[in-house]
Amino acid sequence: MRYLAGIAAIMLAGGCDRVGDAVATVAYADVITGCRVTDGDTIRCGGERIRLLAIDAPELPGHCRPGRRCAPGDGAASAASLAQAMTGRLTIERAGEDRYGRTLAMVAGDSGDLSCWQLGRRQAIYKPAWDNGGRVAHACPLLTD
């Protein structure tokens, strides 16, 4: 039911793309508070670690494990971009957990969907294999092509 409410909100809002200076309003079913940025694709809200769905952001210096192909770019700039987007009332649509026990989710604030925000600012790359149900592709299709 919450998934449908989130999808309905995206559809009513027309996605999460910027048109000029207007930002489409996106809200998901549950409100989250006390959030802070961990890195460009992960936040912590209280005791819950939340990994933004379907994106991979550059790692902070020293965090890319040997043998792993990490997203290109500046991890500090990506984290700063995400922090900039986390304004207003934050809402969440949970989609499961990853192998590290983090919540996989779509999160939105005054700036729209945070995965779309990061993709639109080229602070993360889209990972179709990580897009549970194509939710991010649906929410920001111009950014995931």
C-alpha cells in the first residue's frame, strides 16, 4: 500500500525533474526525522541507515575497497550535494534491505527525490540492477536513460 502511495505521489507530481526553477513535489508515505548524510548515497536517520535506491555515489577518500569498481567523482562533493538536498520534511518509501542491513529506499524532501537529485547533478550514477521494481527509472526517467 505504501509503495502505491509513493508511486501515486510521483505520478501526481510529474516526476522529480527540475523545469526551470520549479521542483516537482514528491512525498512518500512515511516521514523520517533526525537525518544526516553519511556519504553521497547513504543517510542515517536516528538508528536507521538508509541507502538511496538505484544509485552509486563516489566514495569518500579511503573508502573504496580494493578490487571494487567504485563510482567516479569526488566523494566529498557528492556528500555535500546530498546534504544540500535534504531540506524540509523528509519522507521515505522503503524497498527492502541490502546485504549490510541498510534500508533500501527512495527518500524525498523539498528538493524532490534524493536519488533523482544526485543523478541530476551528476553526483551519482544510475545502477539499473539495484533499481527494485524500476522505481527510480520511473521517478526520474530523463536521468536514468
